[in-house]
Amino acid sequence: MITLIKNGIVVTKEGLKSIDLLFQDDKIIEMGYQLSGYNHVIDATDCYVIPGMIDIHVHGGGGHDFMEANLEAFQKASDFHLLNGATSLVPTAITASKEAIDHFLIAYKEALNSPSISARLIGAHLEGPYLSKEKKGAHPLKYLRNPEINEYSEWIKKYPFINRMTAAPELEGALDLGDYLSQKGVNVSIGHSNAYGQTIIEAMNHGYTSVTHLYNAMSNVGQFEGKKAAGVAEMALLEKDLYVELIADLKHVPRELIKLAYLNKTADRLILVSDCLSPAGMGEGQFFLGTEKEPILIDVSDAAYLHNQTTLAGSISSVHQLLKNVISLGIDFVDAVKMLSITPAKLLKLDDSIGSIEVNKSADIVILNKKYDILHVICQGKLIK
């Protein structure tokens, strides 16, 4: 079947264009005017047509955590995000035992090959276990450890779909980790780190190319070896080559710091991520993060907090909400879309197939009305909503 999307305002790499497009199966095949040869029509009059959004840091949603490590959890969580405009996902594991991480990766492999998963799974992200104890956030202390090549090389060999890992570069062995992973084409990201100044430069020289959830669980300007020094937060803003994740749920990062990141990094290096947990879409109550065997209890009200604490544990926002949030701050609409599409695609070197609306790229498309509400979601050429 060939489908025409007509009369829409399309976000293209050149900006907004009033243009029609055709897609067949899972590919965009033509863009222009007075197109023919179609047998199905989607009327997008007065609507925005944007690339399917990409979430490269997501733990769960719809009542399920990816670390439940079963097909149902992957299906329910990915369906929640797909209906909210994320056509591509990088399911993310938290720090856990090697056994629990292995179970997550085995479940990812099953989900990747399952017809019940409609969203595009574009890799797995290990957020830990090689994180700073001082900046652990919600990660369980007992499983934090220094990188060991026998462990991480086994993961990469057995599970070649791992394409992201967050680590603290100041840990013993972390620079070797960066060398190894970057040579294997894995994005190595500085996160949950207490590093300062030169250590961050060294990390970049050893393959680290991004920073995980800017401003959260990281060092900022302070004393290091008896002198005032820039932390991860300042270096992330300063170093132009570093990509930066940001949780734009308006809970993890205040509005003025989102604007500061946007002004410093621009939409070419700033990536919006949900860092979303299982309670998203489920209302208030008590839920868990991580595995069912060793759950980390979280309380959900206006946000998700560690049980009986005021520490944020992750977000309960979809990428659609992130998009609306940054637009409400006065950030340019096209740039807002870019930070959720082509920029994460470039970080993961997937921009040849996803991340923008172009001929021969995947038919991953979201249609929004003028209030930025989602009307339609198309993933791999299939009309989901």
C-alpha cells in the first residue's frame, strides 16, 4: 500500500515546508506536490508532520520496567511510548547484578525479534554498573563497581545490540572501558560521575562522546585537589563536541538551566530524553524501579521519588510531554523536534535511516495539531494511532 500524507506542514532538514509525501511499506518514497500513485490518504491540513521521536534513555512506562526482563514488560512499556510519539527506543537498564543485567539483555533480544513489539528498538543502554558511589542517584550502592574488561567485553560479544553505556570516567579502568567500547561503535556517556576538569578531557580522548542527564547526578564547580575546578556539568556546557542528554520534564531541571543548555549546546548537540520509569501513564501510587526480585520502591505524585525521600528517581514524562515543555519555554519548534529526532540519531550513527523526513528514510512519522497534540503515529510504515 502507498500512503499519501497531504497538506501538512512538514519538518524537513531545511525547516518547515508545506509539502506532501508518499510512503510505501516502511520507506518514504517521494516528497513534493501533486503526487500520484497512492491508494490511501492521511489529511494533515493545518497540522505539523514531524519525524518519529527517538528516546535514547528510557527505563519503562505503562506500568512496566524493562528490567522485569520479559516480553510483556517490553511490549507494554514500548507501546506506551510509541503512542506518545517515540517511534524509536533505547531500553535502559539500571545498575544491578550481572545476572539481572544479563536477563534484561536476553529479554531485549527476544523483544527485538518479536512481532508483538511495534516500536523500533534501536539498541540497549546500560546505565551502570560502573558509576560513582558519591553520585549514584537511585542506583543501588551494593552493585556499583569498577569496570572489569572480562565483564563488559563478554556483554559486548554476547549482545552486540548494546549501543550505549553510561559510566563515571574517574573510576579505575574507566578510560580503558571508553577505548574498548568506542572501538566497538558503542556510545560511551559520562554520567553519575564525580569527575573534574582534566579527567573529563581525558575521558573525551578515550572515546566518551556524551553526557547523561545534564545537571543530575554529576559534579559541578567545586574544590578538586585543593583548587577550584569545573565539574561534569560545566565541562558538558563548555566542550562543544560533547553531546548532552537533558531530562526536560521541568522537575529534574529548572527552566532557566534548560535554556542555558540550549544556548550553549544548541539543538545540534542537545538531546531531550525522558529517563522515564514504569509509573508513566499510571497515575499516583507506589511503584518500583529495576527488577521484581530486588525492587527499588518509588512514590509517584507530581513526580517519581525514591520511597519516603525527596530524591527524584527518574521521570514519568513521555517525549511528547518533553516536546511541549521546551516549546513552552520559547525554544524554537523546529529545534525542539530536532533534539528529539535527528540529533539523537546522529549520536548513535543511525541518521542514515531514521531521525528526519527524507526520501529513502524510514516512514517513522508523527502528526501534531497546532496545539502540538498527537493525532497520528506511524512507525515503520504502520499507522499506530
